[in-house]
Amino acid sequence: RGPQKLRLTAVGILDRLGNPASVPVLLAAAADSDADLSQAALAALARLSGNEVDAVLLERLPSSTGKARQVLITLAGQRHIDRAIPVIFTSLQDQDAGVRSAAVQAIGILGSDAQAAHLVGLLQESRSAKEREDVEMALLAIIGRSGVRSVPALLPLAHNNDSAMRIIALRLLASAGGPDALATVKAAVEDKEATVQDEAVRTLSTWPNNWPEDSGVAEPLLTLAKSGSKPSYQVLALRGYLQHVQGNKQLKDDEKVSKVTDVLPLIKRPEEKRLAIAAIGGVPTPGAFELLVTFAAEPAIAEDACSAIVKLAGSNLPGVSKEQRQKALQVAVEKATSGATRKKAGELLKAAQ
């Protein structure tokens, strides 16, 4: 153990010196079987500055094998050496599992939608759960940069005969977004496998609300909330719909209140009622105010509604009369379960008189 400790100390010194001339020594340490020594050397190599360091790594990569190749590929990803992509691609089929894993992770860091189709093919040929997870993570990283441009490469995965692959496709498509991705996930609600149906409903209910076209998720969510084949689907879809209404920046205030009002007959449980309160709690309209007063009459959600009433009553509310404001605040004083909420409601009520 003594010599290994000395080697770790030597790596630490080389790291502090930051001299590119130490690359060969650090590469040898990074390929060592001792995990602590390898990690320390890798970290030092990743921190070394200078184009000459990248040049040395690129020069060594094509002829390297085994752990040395794994180290060089890992460093190419960490140092964002784009010129290494062609060589890294050849390593995706390497016989060494460590090399394959490093190559997949590096492509996730360096790649674009141009590499997505190849990774999808690799995913379908994956040899283990670990490899499948690595490829999925790499695809998610690429999708995070390329978004909807990745969708064409992902669509074949959604039609794979393996239901596990179709489930992965749903997760990837949700990250990519766009109308084609949404249409594919929507269709998967009718998949022949129950597990795929379950994932499709979960995916729709948590659909990202980042782009204008994401508003298209409202229709399938509302349909599922009304007539989903399982009660759990209806609950998930209703939650997703209410969260979508809350986060949809395209909707005007009155439209948000209208949409929540329209689904009131479907909202049975306190959990979903709290989501409805959250969806309208920041909407400064008379309609929202009236709904909150209605919710405040229910003991299970009274505090949530009263807190929202207090928040709205303290802001500018065009169209809300003095009497309406006083009535709502009086309800908050009477129904709130939190002393802080009752106190604030009382102060606002006194100021409004």
C-alpha cells in the first residue's frame, strides 16, 4: 500500500503543477487498476489546459486498447474534444464493456441529433440493462441540446416489438417534445401492452410545458380525465390537466378560470382540488375569487383556499368590488386553519372597510 500512496502523492503534485509534459505519466496512472489512483489521474488530466494536451490524447486514441482506450475516450468527453467523435464512434462496438460504456457516455456529451439515430440502433441491440441505461442517458443528454430535432430518430423505437423499448421511447419523446412526439405518446395510450399504456398516461400527465405546441396535450388529458379506461388513468390525467392549465402561459386569466370551472364535476378528491386552487390561486379575476370562496367552505382544503384568497385580496383585482373582497376575506377569517392566515385575512379585512 505504501508505493501506491506515493503514486497518489505524485499524481497530486503533477496535478498542482499543471504541466502538459506530465500527460504520459498521468495517462498511465489513469489506466491503473487502483480506483483511487485512476480517478485522481483522470481528474488531473481533465484539468490540464492547453491544445497540446488535446493533441496528445487524439494522437494516442486510435491505437489504444482496453483500459487505456477507455481513459482516452472519457477524457475526450470531459474535455469536449469534438474531433474525437469519429474514433469514439468506432468504439461503440468494442469488445470491452468498459470501452463501450465510455464511448456511449462521451457521445452523450459531444453528440448531436446527427448521432441520435445511431444510438437508438445501439439501444435496440444493447446487451445488458447497464448498457441500455447508458444509452438512454446519452440520448437524453443529446435531446436536451437538440430537442425536437431528435424526434425522427426516436420514432422507430416507439414501434419496437419489445415493450420495454417502447416504454423508453415514451420517456425520450417527452424530453424531445413537439407535435410528432406528443402524437406518438398519445397513440401509446392504446398500446397492446398494459405496461406501455401505463407509461403513456404517466408521460402525458407530466408533459413539459415549454413550447407553444405543448398546449396540444390538453385535449388527450381531458379525454382521459373524463373517460380513461382505469380510475388511476383518470386521476393522473386530471392532475396533469390542472398542472398544464396552471403552467400554460398562453392562456389568459379568464381562460384558466373557465377551464378549471369546466372540470369541477371531475374534481372529487382534496388532492386534485388543491391543484385546482394552485391553478387559479394567482389569477386576479372575479371568477377566480369566487371559486376560491367556494373551495374555502370545504374543511379538507379550506386552508389552501383561504391562503390563496389572502394572496389575491392583497393585490390589485380589477372588477372585484369592495363588498366582494370583504366577503371573501371574512370567509378566510372564519375558515382558515392557520393562525397566520387568519391574522393576515383580518388585517386585510380591516383595511378594506
